[in-house]
Amino acid sequence: MAEVKKTTKAAAKKASAAEETKTTKAAAAKKTSVKKTTTAAKKETIKEEPVKEVEKVEAAVTEKNEIKATVNFQFNGKSYSPEDLMKICKDVWKFDLNGKEEDLKSVELYVKPEENITYYVINGDVNGSFFI
């Protein structure tokens, strides 16, 4: 019986040592997997952050370079925007000069408020004027 107790005690020690080894290995595996996950998370974070900073810088540059400008010509109680003058010029081209809108390639306008006239040069060779 003494030998059986010794064998049981020895078997119990081996079993507990084996369990400790398993738990130690499992804990080590968990630590490594946690480290790997943390490292991977850090790498992902590092990859994402510079992209965001670049986007912010590009957005800031774009915002600084974009200036919303509005031009209006006001004289003698009248007010015209460049779009208004272009519309009048297109109408002159279309109805007075019998031109096609698709033939209109370039337009230069010269506003002379003291004469109430806008002079135009269409496609570099058609000259004229209209009253405003």
C-alpha cells in the first residue's frame, strides 16, 4: 500500500506539473496572441492616421485656394453680372447674327458704363456692341 500511495503521489505530481506546463503554455500563447493583435492594431492605426492627415492638408489647401468671387457692374441705377452680359451676348449671336450656339467658341466682352454699351468680340473675328 505504501508503494501505491507513492505511485499515486508521484502520478499526482506529474499530473499537476503537466497542468502547470499546459496553463503556462496557454498563458504564453495568449500573451503572444495579445501582443500580435496589439501590434497589428497599432500598424493599422499607423497606416490610417497619415492618410487622414494628408486628406486634412489637401482639404485645407483646397479651401485656401478656392475663392468665391462675385462681380457686378453697377451704374446709373442698373446692375449686371457677367452671366447677365453673357446671356445678352449669346442672344445677340443667336437672334441678331443668326449664329448657332455650338459655333460660339470664345467671347470677349468690354463694358463701357459711361456709354451704356458693351462691346464684344466673338470667335476672334466677329465684332459688335449692344446697349445695356
